[in-house]
Amino acid sequence: MRWIRHIAVIKQKPGFLVLVSLLCASSVWATSEFEPPVKDTTRSAPPAKKKPAATAPSPGILKNTEVTPATAGKAPTDESAIKLPEMTIGGKVKPISKQTEGERYRLPQTTETITREKMDATINMMQAEDAIKYMPSVQVRNRYIGDTNAPVGTRTSGTSASARNLIYADGILLSSLLGNNNTNTGSPRWNTVSPGEIERIDIMYGPFSAAYPGNSMGGVINITTRMPEKFEAGVDVQQSFQTFNLYGTKDTFHNQRYSGYFGHRYKDLSFRFDYSHLDAHSQPIIFTTPLQSAGTTSPAGTEVTGAIPGQNPTLAPNYVLGAGNLNHTVQDNFKWKLAYDFTPTIRFAYTFGMWQNNASASAQSYLRDASGNIVNSGAVNIDGRRFNLDTISSGLPAFAANRTDQTTWSHGLNLRSNTGGKFDWELVGSVIDLSTDTVRQPTVNPILAAANGPGRTASLTGSGWHTFDAKGIWRPRIDFLGLGYHEISFGFHHDLYTLKNPVYNTNNWQTGGATGIFSNSIGKTRTEGYWVQDAWDFLPNWNFTVGGRLENWHAYDGVNTTTVNTSTGPPVLRTINQADKSAVNFSPKAKLTWAPMEQVRIGAAIGQAYRYPTASELFQTTTAAGITSNANPNLKPEDALSSELSAEYFPEKGRLRLSLFQERVKNAIFTQVGTVNGTQTSFISNVGEVDTYGVEFSGEKTDALIRGLDILGNFTWADSRIHENRAADEAAALLGPTPANPNAAVPSTGKRQPRVPVWRSNVVVSYRATDKFSASVMLRYSSRQFGQLNNTDTNGFSYTGLTSYTVVDLRANYRLSKQVMISAGIDNVNNEKYWVFHPMPQRTYFTQIRFNY
């Protein structure tokens, strides 16, 4: 269903200035007419009393619950209890300064939460993204500790669609909407958040809130970090090692993380400083896998052994010649956070971060000559077929090393009022600056590369993004004509993404300067949005939240420069100035919620969202890790219509939820990887329509069966299929089969959406044996996935393939004293060997000791 389209373009600047003026001026009015503010409980101020029933608005929706240790009421002090749901009255349940984003603006999405206590008890966490790996319908493609390319898959989108979800940390956008992929351009900046600073994470599913851009079609992940209420300090030491055995690689890979923090609150000023140092080694991430048919039938070349015959994901015969991208990454993360209360109701907060990464990746050849020497260059002969290792991958050597140098600066500003009265406002800004981001790689074989031979330097330096949001919420607390009570929130959004991606030639691949341009990709995208949302309590136990978002999107300044070979002379540079693109769309949202009794909540939601093409999808043409990427400047925005029917039940010390969800996406954007003339190449295109239907269940119980036993579980079933892709199917039929994919002409219509498994599930069982000791067992399961639109990649156990997996994890904690805790754990204790395009980690052991003062 298409509700509203093509709204006329409105002028942004005057509206923006009026909105900011209104928000700032209203703080004076709000502090004079609001109800007595609800003080922060940590500052020993009593909570504000509720209004008498005669004047109070009708109850709205139930609050989400958390399992936390109980310290009050009838529960013993050493027994955990669940915070039972409370009725929301005028949107206030807890002190306004402690509310999450969803609670503050009464956002209508279904929400799942994980707290610091749960993370400590159940997760072997050496990086921030580990915190959500047991959450419902969430898949994090985390290939190794320290991975800079760890996208998230959600209910209806796979891990190759990183632009279909939004990730924030204290209002700073971590999602890199420069791209929509699982490469360095488009993956979230998880590494800028240290695991130890996380207080809680809230995941809001679906595009049902007008407060977020269309990229929320998959969901929104909000990370909240800690701020001190007194002097605090701590140190954390973590070690891990992975045993790995695949093809010709058998090794152990070690990792260490050292982190510390200190913070203090003095009157109205609070601050916290976090530092984290990571030194990590990965298993192989890529493999050199030429097709057997790519070799020339010839007796020439050095005869070698060690090549492993196999099949690629589409069953074409190939050889595995060796491994690549064995990464050694050294990362340092600095984070300053400052907060100042100008008044009891107005707070200013600033976050400043710097993340550095120095990484080197090596390659490993499995090939040996007759004397047993390693062969990693020149022409080789395998089973009577000749291969040139110096130009085997996109004209580059088979076993190339690379070096990465990255420095990212992040800034976040937040100024908000916390009156809890008739009107509150908030101004939020963030800046992510990729001040240094280069990858150096040789263009010659390892022998010449070791002698500082020539190469290329790919740069993202100068790329980045900034965002700004102005928000307000009006709580009149007046029963209009006896029709109920309203809380109206509204806001303005602006973002700008800048892509600068030149690739330079250099005479010395390790330290040399640029000698000329090999290719260049630049471009910008800008979005400005206006939204309004009304949470209407129209009857006792009934709430109707309705809103809409108007977005104005532009893509401009796109330029592509490439090196083109000529038949009559040396290669030449050709430049194309891409045409500007723009779109204006309106996205309506609505959710009806009914709470027939205190422990039951039922909701029905529907929402539309437009996900606009990113700068890299439109303009980035480059080669990385042996894969040539081709942009598509003619992409259309994705148009998603989503709905959800949910039922939640809150028994004593527990919570159960069942959701039925649906999503229809027109003009879905997908990137496909294929082989053209022996070179792995990616193509980006629109798919006519993708339809998804599914069921999601989530539940948890504290003190289940016996005291101290906590159980959390969730599963998702999704039937996600390509409903229409006629134009692409007709083109594939004309091109016919290829050596890399004998079934390339198979139509994609009716096939499953790439990277979305039919089944996935998580189970977490924890036992608190004593006040000092706890142990947990966790299980992660996913059925098999496909990477190709036509689902012809049926061999998952191969490089670029995808498999099912069942992984069991273990963790145990022992508290030596009030300040000191030690932990140990194992991820993938069953040593499952599985693939998500890349080989995923095998059995990994963890130890940790933490001191907090």
C-alpha cells in the first residue's frame, strides 16, 4: 500500500531557525508552568507525586521490563527479581533524566533491552558489538576480535545491508551511512565504544517511529554509556586465544585488551575518561580460489603441490591455493565525556573520542615446489594447468599483504531540558571525521613487495558525516473535549555524508608517496527531515500513537575517475561527472496499543520508510581485497511498508512476547558478487519487490524453577522472498551461464532474500550459585542462508559461501571481593566450522580480571 508520495519540497532553513528559537525560548515557559520536576534518584531527591486520579490522564502503554538484582520489597537482598511493568501516566514512570530515548518520547517500537549486569553475567565481551549477539532476530557478522567490518542483520534484512539499521551511542551515530555493505566504508564504527563503558543497550524493531530516518526500517540500536555520580575508577584486563584449523592453515591466534577508566561528579559537573588498548590477531579472512577453468592447459610453469581442489558456492570447480588477510590489529580508543547541569532541569553533555587502528595483514601460500619450498609468485602448474600468481586476482598478486592506518575523531553534543512538565526540548549534534584512513597494498608479487616494490594506496581520509537533531515534546495534560490526553513530540533532522575515496599509485607500497591517481570516487548525500508524533491516551488502557516524517534527500558532487587501458598507448584517466539526484517522501506511522490488564500489552503497528542510496552505492568504484566494486548512480530509494502485531505478558519475575511481522520493500537495493573475466566483481542494483513475513518470540524468567536460575530465549522464523525482479531475470537469461556460475540464468523471482535465514534462535541459561559465583551456557543457531539473488550458491562451505550454524558458548564469574571479579569463558565450545562469506571464528578461550573502585 502506498499512502502518500511526492510532497512538494519545503524550504528548510527558515523552518529550522524558527524551531530552534521556539525550543530555546520555551525553556523559560516550561520551568514556570511544569509540574514539580522529578529529581534524579541518585541525587537523593524524592520523586514527584502523581496527580490525583480525578485529574490524571488515562493510563497508556506498559513499560519494558528488566531483570535486575532486587534490593527492596519482599525479595531477599541476595535474590534477583524482575521490575514489574508499570502503567505510563503522561509518559512518566521513572525520573525524566533517567529515561531512555524510547521512554522520553514514548516511541512506539517493540523494544528489547540488555543491561550491564546481563552483559557481565553471560557474554565473553571483548568488543562492543558482542553485547547484542543473543538478542532476538539480531545477527552480527563479527569475523574476529577487533574486526572493523561488523555489520548487523535484523528481522527482515541481512548482514550485507548495513544501511537498514541505525546504531547510536549517546546520540552519536555509529552507523556509517556512507555505504550499505560490510566493508570499511559501510560498517558501523563499533570500535569507537569500549565494552566497559556500556550501561545498557536498547534495540527498537521496525520503522514505526517518526523520530528516526528511513534507515530505521530494520531497527534502531541505542547504546547508553555510564556517567559517574561520585568518584569512580577501574581497570580491566582481558585475554583470549583461538585455535583454528581449516584447509592448510592450522594455528593459534592470541588477543589482549587492556582498558581503564576514571570519573567523578562534583556538584553540577561530572566527567568520565575511558581508554582501551586492543592487540589482536585473526584467522584467515579470505582465500585465493581461482576457478580450475581459469588455468591455461599447458605444461609451462613451476609444478607445485598443495593446491586443494574444491568447488565455489555455485559448485564450479576451483582450487584453494592459500589464505589471506591474516590480520594483526592494534587499536587505541580514547573517550572523554563531560556533563554540566546549568539548572536542575537543563543539562549540557559533550563527548569527545579518538580511535586509532594500525593493522597489517599477511598472506599464506599452500603451494610447494618439488623441493618443498613455498611458492607464492610467478607462473605455476597445477594438474597440467598454468596459473600466474602475480596477476591472478583483479590483476593483482595472489598473496598480497596490506597495511591499514586509521584515525577517527568523534564529537557529540547534547543540550536538553528535563522538566517533565508541559514542554521539554533537546538539541543533539554529532560529527564523525575519518581524519586518516588509508590501506596500502602492493601490486607486485611478495618477493618484489618485500623489497619495497610499487603498489597502491586507497584512502578514505577526509570522508565522514555530521548529524543534527532538534526535538521537542509537549505534554498539555488536558483532557481535550473528554477525548483523552496527548503527548506531542516533533523535530527537525539534518545529516550530511561526504565520500572521498582516491586510490593512488606509489613507487613504494609501504611508505611511498603518491605518484599519480589510479582512480577516484567522491560524492555527497544530504537529508533533511521534519517529523511529528502524537501519543494519544484516548481511553483507559488504550493508546494510539500516530505520526509522520517528511524527508528531503539530495545526492550531489558525484565524480568518478578510473584508469582505462587503451589499445594504442598507455592507460589513460577518464572522468565522469555524475548527475545530481533528489527525492522528497512522506512516511506515515501508527500504532494502537491496548493493555487489558496490568500484565498484558497488545499492539498493532504499521509504518512506511524510505531508505535512500548511500554515497558509496551511487559513486564508489574501487578495488579492495581482490573484489572490484562498481557503483550505480541510477539507484532508486528503497520503499518499505512494515507492520507488526505483538502481544506481551509480564508474569512475576518474567516477560514473554510474541510478534508477527511483515515487510514489503520496493526497489530493494542489493549488492551481488560475481566473477567477470576471472575477477571478482560486485554489482549494485534495485530489485523490484521483496516480501517478508515472520514470527518472533522472546522470553525471560528470573529464578525459573529454582532460585538463582535465569533463562532467556528467543527464536525467529522468517519467510523472505523476492516477489518481483523481472528486468534482472530477463538480463540474466540473455547473458546465460558463466564458468563461475553455471546456473547464472536461473531467475531470482520467488527465491529467498539474501542473508536472511528462515530460522534463528538464542538460548541463555545462567545460574547464580552464590553471591560470588555464577555460570552461564549460551546457544546461537541460524539456518542456512543464500548470498545470491537466485539462490544458486548452494555450497556454503567455501569462500564467499554461507552455512547454517549451531554455536555453544560458556562463561563463569567469580567475585574475589567487592572490587575484584575474575571471569573465564569459551565461545564456540563445540568448534563449529561455519561460513558467513568468510570463515567465522572457531573455538576461542577467554579470561578476564576486573577491578572497580
